[in-house]
Amino acid sequence: MRCVSGSRGLKTLLCVLIVATLQRGGDYRLLAAPTADTLLQNARFEGATGFSVSPSGVCYVLLGESDELLRVSDGESPGRRIGGYGWGGDGFDGPTDLSVPNDLEIYVSDYGNDRIVKLDRSLGVSSVFETTDEKSTFRFPLSICVTGKGDILVVDGEFGRIVEIDRDSRVSRIFGARGSGPGSLDTPVRVRTDGDSLIAVQDRSGLVFFDMFGNHLGRLSRTLTGEFDSFCWGGGLLALLDSDSVRFLNTSGDTQGVIPIPRGLLGEVVDMAVVREDLYLLTQTRIVKLDGAVSAVRMKGWRPD
């Protein structure tokens, strides 16, 4: 990871962000608060489709075109890679998502192989949860996250529900199935938890909320969320990624702040992550980090309208 502080490209990026904010009627303070030397750019790669960031800031990137997992961290260049197309071991067939709850465990949803792969910090396979018989509890996992107590939440791509797997690799709970009442999911694609109290699921209708026991709590419709491509939790807020911005909402759907994305400089942002107060943006070829972005939103340094 190399800092591009002081470079012409970084200064241009910060200026574009400020100008875009002002053009939308906002206050530039949100993007002036993080200092210039806090925007970092990692070594380039190709074909990134998703990523996760560990609590210490190590980035794990899914390279969908090559079915690989790449680790990117300070002092490691090039980053370690594992995977490649395969049916077992450390091979993948269309990995869709990953979760890095701590600096010792990495979980990958391996879509084509109907399994969840757990890796250790050196990217060695430590365990595999798979369902390959007629009693399968899920197939084609689309998304994965790990709760604060270590349970795994999986979006079941075939049956459109959430499957919870406990630390003993047992299915402990299934919820959100079609026809299950107000908490029924309509084509879910992504699941995320705030750690220990709320679960949010992105589906065709918007965002659906559950408690940690799988009880339905409510939903935010697309009327409130607007169109978005991806989301995560950050600093007690929901961060929603669309084609030109990251919007921060509370669970009532009230917008708390917006960070515009200059696509002309960054290209298409395919995923994002929040670690503590920092926002990470992933394009197909690089990662950009904005230190303190969530703090600035929380302090209402920028408000829409």
C-alpha cells in the first residue's frame, strides 16, 4: 500500500469531491476534514468484484475473473493470492462474497461449489462447510457475514432465505424464507450485521431488518433508500453505495450525509467497506481509503439540501 499524499492526482481527487459537494448544495467541510495524507491507494490488480477489510486494515479482495482471493496489506507487495478455478481445497468456482471478522479468520462464499470456506491468516484452508446431498440447507451462496458471537449468516441463492451456521458448523437457524410472513425476502443478494444487535438484508424491495434471533423488525423500501448497488454498516449507520455516491442513513431511512464519488477519476466503484471511522472504496483495479469519513458524516460536516 503506498500513500499518494501530495500527488497531483490526490489533490485533484479531493478538489473534485469538494466541488461535487458544493454543486449538490452541501458544505465542503466533510471532505476537507480528512487530511490529504489519509487517502491511500493500493497496488493495482484486475477484475475485482468484492472485498472485506479486517479490523487492522488488511484488505482481502475477490478477483472474480480468475476465481482468486488476494490479500493486500502494508509491506506486502505483491499481495498473497490463493484460489483459481477448482472444485476442492483452495480452489473456487465463482466466489461471491467474503467476511473478515478479525485478523485470524477469513470466510468466503464459494457459489459454484455450494460451500463456505474458512481460511486462516496465512490463507490456508482451515475448514469447509458444504451441503452436497439431497438434504442441502443452502445452494449457491450469494453473500456471507459473521456475527459478533461467531455465527455465519449465508444468503441462500436457491431458496431465497438466510441460513445461520454456528461455530460448531451446525445449522442453528433459518429465516426470511418466502411465505414466512412480514419478514419474507424477495430475491435477497446481500447480508450484513452491525455485530451484535441487528441484521440487514438487501433484497428487491430494499433493506429488511432482523434481530440476532432472526425475528423480523421492519424494512426500508426502495422509496426511502433509493436505488443502491451495495451496502454495509458503519459507525451505527447504514452506508449505501450507488453509481455516484455513498449515502449514510439511519435505520429510519433518514439521510445523515453523502460522499460523492468522482467516477472520472476512480472509475466504477464495485464495493465498499467501513472499518471504525474509515471508508474504503473498491474499483476493479484498486482500493482507495478515506480516513475519518464516517466521523465527518456523524458530525454532520455535510448534509444534503
